[in-house]
Amino acid sequence: MPPRSKVYTLPPEVLAELDRRLIDSGFGGYRDLEAWLAEQGYQIRKSALQKYGSALEEDFERTMADVQRTQRLASAYAESSPDERAAMTGATVRIAQESLLRITLALRQAEEDPAHLARLMPNVTRALADLGRLDISREKWASEQRAAGAAELTDRAAQEIGPLTPQRLREIAREIYGA
């Protein structure tokens, strides 16, 4: 296995700032980033930064495409459901589950320290379980809302129609069939 890139040994706050600078610069300016890191006390070559930046750019573009897809999916989901909030929650849950599954696969394939992977997996697994419970609760709530809506419609119809006597049934039949 090749040695781990020095970029991944940077403290989290420096790595986050590097990511921000890469995104802000359009994934360019590696000489400036090399100089900035040197000022911070880290000697990382331009080639290592480019390799890291290329991977980050791919992730960034994929994430932005996912965001756009998410927005389209949520809009379509909302149009197909009478309750917009429930639809958005449902779409969000499904997208988050998909993202967590991708993270799980990426963690397995990454050149990570096995101990680090072992520490991360319970968090991912817990997040997936939480999302599953959220989705089940959302579905139960939506079902209860539909049932309550149906009961309300039935009650309203019963109030408008009144008691169903044989006379009232004949009147309803005449209204419907014109007979």
C-alpha cells in the first residue's frame, strides 16, 4: 500500500481551510496553496496538493450534481404528495440514506487506517438506523393523516346527506341518476 498523503495528516481546521481555498480558487492555484501551507508550518508538495485537489473537485462536482438532483427529486416528490412537508422529509430521508450508503462504500474502499474505519462505521450505521426510524415514523404519520382526512370527509358527507332512510336513498338515486 502506498504511503498516506501528507495532506491527510493536516489538522482538521487546516484541512477545512485548504478545502475552502481550493473551492474558492476553482481548484487551481496550487503554488499559492503550497506557499500558504508552508507559512502554516506544513511542507506539502504541489503535486500532492493537485492529487488531493483533483479528488476533492470530483467529490465537489458529484455533490453539486446530487444537490441539483435532490432539488428536482424533492420538487417531483412534493408534486406527487398533497403534504409538501412530508414529501420533502421523505425525499430528504431517501437522499440521506443513499449518501450514507455511498459513504459506507467509500470508507471500505479508502486507504484508511483500519482502526479509524472501525471508529467511523458505528456512526454511519447509527445514522442509517436513525433515518430508518424517521422514515417509518413519517410513513405512520402520513397514514394517520390520510385516515383522519378520510374520516373527516365521511363525517362531512354524513352531515350533508343526513340519516340514510329509504326515502333519502331514493332522493340520492334521483340526484345521481336523474330517475
